[in-house]
Amino acid sequence: MKNLNLLFAAVLIAFGAIFELNAQSYPELFSTETPLELQMKFSSKQIKNETNDSTYLDSFLLYKNAEGGWDSLDIDLRARGNFRRDNCSYPPIRIKIKKKKSNETPFEGHKNLKLVMPCNSSKNAPSYIAKEYLAYKMYEEVTPYFFPTRLVKISFFDEDDKNGEESELLGFLIEDDDLVAERFGGEIFDEKKLGPTFLMDSATVRHDLFQYMIGNTDWSSMFYHNQKIMKLSDTEFIPLAYDFDMTGLVSPPYAQVSNLVDLEKITDRLYRGFCRDESLMQAVRQEFLAKENELMALVENQFFMEERDVKLAKSYLKEFFSTMSNDKQFESQILMKCRR
């Protein structure tokens, strides 16, 4: 028990030091919780059908400045993603910005951004976006290695709309992979596949327990699915998680259980992480238990979520913390289910 306590203390000290370093260099665009107001105009059909990894469409956006007026910014757009691109009215977007164009704007220093848009303009769409955004904010609480996000309110004119009406949408921006890696003095590693056990132990256990917490099975360390790998040195590789819509926490109408697992419902949980040293897994378990109040507070403060969804999210998280606080359940659901 003494060795476990010493390991736990060491993990927490290292975790706190890294988090403090990361917070000091937080990018300005993502340094506030205030939603950024945007106006955008493009054809959803065109961007889904005519763009790919190397083909963009010329466009622009308007953003509300500090004085309350509107400024414009020239951008290039393309659709990204797979499932939502094919099944949603509005696809996820990648935004490319020319460096000189972004100077003295909120986007200064950002050449690429991801924009998560709602699947459609239904009444409940903002709540699903708010829950997915919540997942990103909760991830910030449990690891220093994350993608910064910023809510946006978008007045969107879809050129495919025959009625010519604007839609008021809620979405959020995600910082580009390379800037996240640069902040840690690393780089995004995509040259070849790494075995999951080559990833840094502590960062990986935090990642895997978080995915279990939000009920996410739509990821893979083996194939980099919904995960980027950040290389800090020749021996240090860190998982960076993203894309949290297909989870029990968010549970949108289009959610499907991954065909990689034997589960019936999107809200069912399964620990998909690989086994690590048990003392480390127990130490990270205690980190999560110590964060319960902060994580619950994040749920309560998501003003764009419907009251019903707030209650459901809190209940879903309480189930997780019930498992984490019970020795027998932690052993049966985590230690005995980890992949070897």
C-alpha cells in the first residue's frame, strides 16, 4: 500500500506540473467560455460533394468583434469526417486561414481549425452539440493533453435552402492538431502504426478511463480511430482524443454502437483500454474520483443543454463514479476487462 501511495503522489505531482505549463500557454482564441458569434454562407451539398482532403472551396465568414460590430475573414472550407458527413444535413468542417489574413483578428496564429456543426437544425440540435462540447471540457479536467474548444453561435445561410432563410446554429471550434503538439514541444505522429502499449502509460490510462466514463467505444489506439498520437520524444507518445458524439453521454438520434464491440445500446459501457500496471490504474482511478465534483459542476454549467439532458448526463456520470468507488466493480468492469 505504501508503494501505491507513493506512485499516486508522484503521478499527481507530474500531472499538476504539466497542466500548469499547458494552462500558461493557452491560445487566445480558446481562452474564454464566451461563445464567438459568426455568420457563414455556403452550400452544404456542394461542400460535401466537391471537397476532399486536398480540395477546398473559397468562402468567408463574419465574426463579431470586441466593439460589437462585424468584421470579415477570407477562408477556405472543406467537409471532413465520415459518418456525419454522409448522414447529417450539415457536415463537420475544416477551415483554412491564410496567415496574413488572420493578423489582428481573434483567429491570429491559426492556419487550420475544425468546426463542429449540429447534424441538422432540429429543436434539440443545440443540446446535442452542448453535450459533445461538454465532453471536450470534461476531458480538460482529467488530462493536460487535449484539444482546446470554443463555442460558436452561427447565423448560417445554406445556399441549398430554397426559402432563403438563415438558421441559428450552435457549434464549436477545435484547435488544429499541430498547434496542440507545438505547445508541448512535440509533433503529430502519423508515419506508421504504434502498438497501443507504446503509448505513455499514465496519459493512456486517463484517456481510456475517460472514454469509459462517457460511454465511448468508437475509438481505437491500434488504428488511430478518433485519436491523434502526439510524439514528445522517441519514447514518449501521447493519445489525443476527439469526436465524442457516438457516446452514451451525448447519445444523439443517429448514434450507433460500434461494430467492434458486443454491446446492445449506445449507453452501455465497455472498457477498451489495454492492461497496464495495476498500481498505476488504481492511482488514476483515484484521480477521477477526486474530480467528481468538478466534472458534475461542468454539467450543471452547460447553459445550452436542456434541463432533461442535464439530469440524464448527471445520472449517467453517477453510474460511472459508482463503479469507480466500488472495489469489486472496478475490478470486474475495468481490471478484468482491460485488453491483454
